[in-house]
Amino acid sequence: MIQFILDTDSLTLFQEGHPAVCAEFLRQHSDAVAITVLSVEEQLSGWYTQVRQAKRPERLAWAYRRLSESVRFLARLNILTYDEQAMQRFEQLRKQKIKIGRTDLRIAATVLEQGATLVTENTRDFKQVPGLKIVSWSAR
């Protein structure tokens, strides 16, 4: 059963080997932690931008290397889709005029539909979402 869903910022900390985030991840059962396809989209979009903007061969090689590393890393994680139930929850939240970004609101809707806790550093925005449980693993 999924208990924790990593927001994109916490996913990035995990990828970068942040000690507290990695330790907390390792404390969890393998089926208890997931990410959303929305975080996958955010990360891959960033690397696609790097590839398109690269002017020098070494920068292009770096961007493709990082893209391939990200794909390999992400493929090892439990990735939740953005399904119809989450879309309906997103629409309900959107009608409440919560002032956070569209992708973040979609992530929140997915977490709510899963009955999980969102692991994020962005507590300022996400605390606006009614009923959303949030936690930070970075111990900042």
C-alpha cells in the first residue's frame, strides 16, 4: 500500500543523494513509496529543454547523459499515473481557486486519491490544499 508520494522537489533530492531523504526512503517498505507521472513529466521536460538548448557538443553530450541517467533512475521507482479519479479531484480542487500551479495541483489530487502523504519541501503551496497530508524528509 502506498503511504508516501514524492513531489518533484523531494524526488530530485533523492536522486542527488540527499542523506536525510535517502535514509527515510530506505526506511520505508518498497511498496510504500511512489512518484507520479507528473513528476516524471517535469523532470524529462527539463532535460528535453537542456538537449534543445545545447549549443556545444560537450553540453549536448552532458544533457543526453543526464537524460539517460534520469530515465534509468525513474524506471526503478513505482510511478503512479494521473487517472480519471485524480482528474476529477483536480477539477474539484481547481474550482476552490487554490493558488498553486497546475502540475502541483494535479500531484495533490493524485496524492489525495491514493490516501497517501505528500513528501515535499514546498509546504507553503501545498498546505493550501484541504485534506492533503504533507511531510518533509530533508530535515532542513
